[in-house]
Amino acid sequence: MSAGAGSDGNDTVRRRFTVGLTGGIGSGKSVVARLFAERGVDIVDTDQIARSLTGPHGAAMPAVLAAFGADFADAHGALDRVKMRALAFSRPEARRTLEGILHPMIRDAVFAESLLGTGPYVIFDIPLLVESGTWRERVGRVLVVDCPEAVQVARVMARNALPEQQVRAIMAAQAPRQARLAAAHDVIDNAGALDALTPQVDSLHATYLAMAEEAVRNN
């Protein structure tokens, strides 16, 4: 099976068929993850794990504060996300430092959580799958939720009440649309209405079930 994490000791995880789900902000990735979850698929959300690691006295906080200073913690001992977001957008090296702290811890937590699942296969919900550089080798398939950039901008402005300039700044910090598509084995088109997602998810779910069964036979 091609899903794997290299020789990192995650043998049990490698025996499960894995999909990496990604998409730019406003693409509808979270909706797609929910649709797969409704079909009994195990979903491991890396954003939730990151929030736990950087929550009040989270496991990543000592290293984060050592790198950036105590004033990057809020009154509860959690990461001051507003302050860190401003720094990360203005200084790419700061973002790389933060990612260097968080990404290895997230990977370890993701694989530990995936061991608890009982579904036929597991989807890792990874917003920065393409940007992180290593996830493509750690999953059996890469699934990208795609839509035109203008649609992304309109959705995020409506959802988060953000000005267009700020939305485009967030998008500029993510992998370009074409880079995500180039990394994809499978693509879900979410340029239109939400009800168009269901048949696409059903088709891919059937494909992934067959791949998961084959992975079990090969192991």
C-alpha cells in the first residue's frame, strides 16, 4: 500500500488506507469532511489538534514561548492567535519557525488519533498538506476540494466579514491553487451549489472503500 509515513514506526497506521484532504480557505473542505464522516469514515482534523497543542498550557506552548517570547501567550496560557497571525503574515521566517515547532507534534498526534478509529479508512483533514512538504508521502491519496479563487474570496468575505485585501493576504500565504491541483490524486469541484458535493463524495467514497479493502488484502 502506498499510504505511509516512511520508516517512522507507525506500522499500524500504514495498514490503514489513508486520504489527505486539503483545499484553500473558502473551498468547502470542512463540508466535504463532514459528508465523509456521515458515511462512517474516520476524520482526523489537524486544525483541532493544532488548537489543542497551542491551547491553555498546551504541549507546544513551552517551545512556542521560548521561540517568540512570553507575550505571545494570552491570559489563559494559550497562544495569542491574533498576535501570532499578524507576525506570521508579516515575517515568513516567523511562520516557518512556528511550523517547525508544530508540524512534527501535529504529525505524531494525528497518527496516534488515527489508531483509535473504527471506520473503513481514515481521512486526514490537512489545510497545509501541500505547504508542509511531507504529507504527500504519508497518505495513500491526496484529495483536493477546489473552486475558483474569486469564489473563495466571496465566500470568506461573506462568512468571516473580512475585507477582500485580508482574504487575499491569507490566500497568498497558502499554496497556489495550481500547486494544490498538481498534488491531487482526486479533486472535488465545489464551484457551485453545496448539493453538487454529495454525488462526488459518494463516488469517491466507493472508490476509497475498494482501495481500503485491497490494502487490507495486501497486508
